Amino acid sequence: MSLEPRPAAAASRLLPDGIAYIDTRPTTTPRPMADASDDDGPTCAVCFDGWEVDGDQMPMNLGRCGHALCNGCVRRLKGANGSIICPTCKVVSTAACITKSYDMIKVLKYLRKENASTRIADLQGRVGELIAGKASLQSLHKPLVNLPEGTSLTQSQYYGLLKLMGDYTMKLRSLYRTSLHGTAYGDLLDRVGDKTRLVFIIRKDEYVFGASISAGLRLPDDPTDTNHYKCDVLRFSLAGHFAQPTIIEDIPPRYGHVTVAGREGGVFGERVFIGGFLALGPWMTADIRSCQLLTHRDDVPAGYTGVRDRFDHALLGGSFEFHADEIEILTVVAQ
């Protein structure tokens, strides 16, 4: 018997169900096993349906050639012994080398999560417009209100803020963020300028809270002095303290006030002191993210689940003195 390899065209055999297969590879050269990275595109090569994480449209890898078919097509194409002829390249994969395409499934799970987050954000946008009576039949197919450019707020936090401020059609613009524009008091003043109707957003761990003031930051004539003036003050929580965004206190101009230090400040006091409860840059610290905040127990709304001190006062930042992860200031845009 000759041990010479047969010519490529001469290698033939019968597969289950009477299917003839012509092996065009030299019998002495084994084909390397493919891995999941050789998967096809976003659809099955047979039915052209898109991949799914599980079920009939779950991607299956044909180990001999690396092409991918959906689970449903794999079941339909299997022969009696479980082997499959790849419809793309005609290479036979045995049952033992047909596996789930784990890399593709991992990608699909990630995309599913991302798509779910996007859909939730879109739905939150539509709900806000529906409540405001602004949605039309056509508009329900797309998000109708965009977040302010550059804001740190999520879609749900933004709509929560609009709800607390009493106007879902209100437009805000982000002026300043410590992570983008610097943490010095001068950085804050340069970005805010003479804008009024300001909203301060503070982030600390899982907590998101802040205050809005009807006035702007009115600097004193003497840069070493401070300026104290009255205005509307609204303090609120957007996340981490209540089941939903909540107004903590709405202070009218008769009682609301703001204190602002000059650029050169003084030896004692704060850079910005809002409503007698929120201090930014206490003791004239260089980093504006240094904060002090305490909410008296009599002013804490029902349902508060955040941190309290030993006197039962609420500590929205987790402690009386804390270093914020982010401070953002927005302004209400004229309608």
C-alpha cells in the first residue's frame, strides 16, 4: 500500500444523510482550530437574523472554520452524528467543536446594558415632556429635551431638578465644573461672571444635592471684603437622601441670603455662604470643593435616609465638613 498523500481532488467521503463532501485539503496537513475571534458579523450567515444573548439567535461558533451560526440554524443543520457542514466554506465541524461564541455573547451583553441605559434616559425625557404637556405623537419616538451641554447631571437628575424648580420647560446652561475648569475660587468667579439665577450642584459619593439662588455672585467693591445680600434660596436633594428628588427648604427673599467674598477674601469666613447653611471654601481654603453643610433636624423632610449627626441633624454630604467630588454651577437661560 502506498503511503503517498492523495491528490487534493481525490479525497472524498459520504456524510450522514447521504450528503457527499469533497475534501479539497491535503490529508497530511491538518487545519488549525479556529477561535471565537473569527466570528462573523452581526447576523447569522444562514437566516440573517441578528444575534441575541440566548435562545435561538444565540451565536454558535463552528470550531473547524470559525464561522458563526445562530443556535436555531445549528440545530436545523446538524447531521445524525451532530456534525455540521459550514454553509459559507463547506468545512465540516464535528459536534465536539461546536460551541457558544462566548466572546460575541460577552459583547452582546455589554451592548444590551448600554442600550437599556439609553432607552431609560430616553423614556425619562419623554415622561418629563408628557408631564409638561409638550409631547406629540411623533415626539414620543425620540428624546425631546437634551441635557445642558457639559453638565454632570444625568437625565433623571436633570428632570428631577426641573420638577423641583417648578418648570419642565426651563432651560439651564452649565457654566462651571471643578473637574473641567479648576478648583480655585477665581476659576469659579471667572466662569460664572455676572450671571444670575444660579444653580449649585454638589456631588459627594452617592449624594447629589445643592441650592439655587435668584441672584448672582455679587462681589464686594473691596476685593478683600465680603458682600452680604438677600435673595430667593432653594435647597434640594437630587439623589442619595430620599426616594426621589426632594425640596429641603424653599426660603423667600425675606429670609434667604448669600454672602460672597472678594477675590482676595479675608482671614476668616467662607468664599461663598448660601442661605446660612452651605459654605463653599470655609476659612478661605484654596480649594472650593472644601465644604460645610448641616441641615437642622426641624427642616428635614419626611423620608430622609441619609446620614445624621448625634443631634439628629441631617448631613447631606455624609459629614459636616467634607470634600466634594464635583461642584457644578448652572444658570437659567432666558426663555
